[in-house]
Amino acid sequence: MAMNSIRCPVLGARITQVTDLEGIVTRIICPEYESDGTCRVKKSVRAGGPLAQLLERVSEDTLDTRSTLCLLRTA
């Protein structure tokens, strides 16, 4: 297993990805990451109204999705 420290585009902080020997992400170590694959920060943005949702999707280049799933989630 390998641990990679990467920048989360949503949280704006460093988080840790744990990968297996094949490079597949097996775990995310992040205070905002929930076990079902959702991000609490992204979930709270959805409650902020249409403008907050649009700005959040524009900043991540994900205008075609409405998901609260973490882009860095496990497989």
C-alpha cells in the first residue's frame, strides 16, 4: 500500500489517498469524507441555493453533473 498526500479541490487542503499495489484508491483520509463516498463540504453547498451550486460546479469544471460525491473517492 502507498499513501499519497494530494490537494483536495473542494476542501482546499491536503488529504491522503491510500492505494493498493495496483494504484487503485482503497481509502481516503479526509475529515470531510463520509463512508458512503460523499463530501460534507459539497453537500453543504447544495443547500446554499442555485448560485452557490453553479459557482461550485464551475470551479471544479463539472457543470454537467449535480453530484455531491467526492472526485477522489474510492473505487
